[in-house]
Amino acid sequence: MKIDGKAWRTIWLEPDGRSIGVIDQIQLPHRFTTRTLRSCDEAADAIRTMVVRGAPLIGVTGAYGLMLALQVDPSDAALAAAFEQLNATRPTAVNLRWALERVRDRVATLPPEQRADAAKAEAGLIADEDVAMCEAIGEHGLRIFQRLAALRPPERQGEPFNVLTHCNAGWLATVDWGTALAPIYKAHRSGMNIHVWVDETRPRNQGASLTAYELGREGVPHTVIVDNAGGHLMQHGQVDAVIVGTDRTTRRGDVCNKIGTYLKALAAHDNGVPFYVALPASTIDWSIDDGVSEIPIEARSAQEVTHIQGLTAAGELTVVQLTPDGSEGFNPAFDVTPARLVTALITERGVAAASEAGLRGLYAEQ
């Protein structure tokens, strides 16, 4: 994707071949800056503090984090320690462990002197595969949007196709293209008349800051709304489809995504609005059946609830307190939407019913 005319990925190997560059997402949307990660500790901190975020991007960052660790110490003990350090940073998204296991398994049988280069190659391969998977998700989702638009009554054919999304599942959450936003980008570039309702997504406001930033740079018409407005819009026929991403999907099609997704799915179900979830294969956890009882839900700092970051009139980024002194906050970062509320899952291999049979129909090797 492009920022001010320049093509960017969210993560890249720096020219020295030994360090990693990332977009600092904490500074967005007000400042576009990058960081260089030179150690496993820095990679772990970038994941933990959400300098990088989004399940696919977290996975790629973790993969490169192992490379950074092995450049310093390629021993078995160092590999195991780095794996555990990185894996502990974000417990909910399954992509992180998946990518770490893939790199670990790739290098474990190699002589120590070959491990860092092998980890670098494998992390780069994971990144390239993520780009290809996300673009394929975009193509499959585009066909769904085109079909839904064509089914609208004649008097609505000239209207924008209105999509509602929650949190940020765009290119900033992946290496490029995104998951839930990939079909939107494909639709916009195809000339489709599309408009996006952007949930602000409290408490970190990834919709208002990151999704709106992405869509604005791409020129996609969009409107930011408070999280509680989605049901009202659906009741009044102003949403043609809902599409979200997911940080972990169970084998039976339950989806774990940013807190508030479940409420959007309930509103969509009540109003007959199709609710789609876009995901690459790396986000499917085949070991879990029941998402509500089996997926660990990360509880983040209460300060994300009690405070908010913004830009002052003087152009300075600052954090202000929203709540009275003494009021406690609770901050579960994700919730689980049961498969029964999901119209379909959009993957890089095609569209599947949100069920074990539907997923295994696309991933028979599982």
C-alpha cells in the first residue's frame, strides 16, 4: 500500500541485513514514523506495546525476533528462551506461536552457525506468504461484495455499497493489503462505489486512528462512528455487510477478535445483515473447538480505558485522563463471536461456512 505516493510494507529487513524496520503504529494517525529493531528484546517490546499489532504482523515480527536472537547466540538454550519471551508478549493471537514454531522447527536441526541466516530466510518467506494470502482474501471478498451489490433492488443500484468494519484489519495489521480491508481496497480499485463505516473501536481507537488513516491514504470514502452506532445504522438499512478480521479462529468457526465484535455480530444477525470474517490460514487454531471457553483473552492495562491519547491544538501528542480519580478500569482486549453468528469465513483459499466441515473443505490436509 502507499503513503504519500511511496509503497510501504509494515515490516522489512533493513539494508544491513541484521536489523528490522517497522512502522511505529503508536504514533499514527498524527505522525508517520518508523523504528529499527536490533534485538529480540526490542522485538518483544514492540509487540507488547503495540508498536506493531494485528495477528499476522505480530507473527512476522516474532519470526524476525528469533532471527535477532540467534544472531547474538545461536545455541539451543538461547533459541528456547527467545521463543518463550516472544510467545508470552500477546497470548490471544495464534499467529504468533504459529510463526515462532515454524522458524524454530526450521532451524532446530541446523548447526548453530547456520541458524540466524535460516531464520532470516524463513521469516522473509512468512512475510511474503502473508502478502499473497491477504491479496487472495481481497479477491474472494470482492466477489462477495459485487454479488451482494447486484442483489440490491433497482432503486438502490446507484447508491454506495456500505460496509461496516471494527478495529483495524487492514495493511497495518498484516504485512500488506490486510484481511478485512483487502476486499474493500480491491473493490475501490475496481471502481466499485463503496463506502466504509469505521467503528472507533475503544479503548485503543484502532478504527478511528488506523483504519481511517489507511482508508484516507487510499482515497476510500469512509465515515468514523462511535462503537455504539453500528446497530442503529443496521436498523435503518444503512449497512450492506459487516466484515472484520480475527486473531484466532477455532476449528468449528468461532472467531476471536477485538472487543466489541460480538456485539456487532449480534446486531447484524438481528437485522439480517451478512457478517463476514476475513482470515489467513495462520489464524486458524485447529486444536481448539469452543472459542468462548478455550481461547485465552488478554487483559490489557486499565489505563487504556481510563486515559486516551490525542493531538493538542499545538500539535503535540498527549495523553489525558477520562475518568474520575479512584475509578478502576477493566480492559479485556478481545471477545469471541460464535460461529452461528458468522455468515461465512473468507480465506486465501476461498469462502467457507463457519463450521469444522466448512474449514476442512478448504484445508483438507488438516
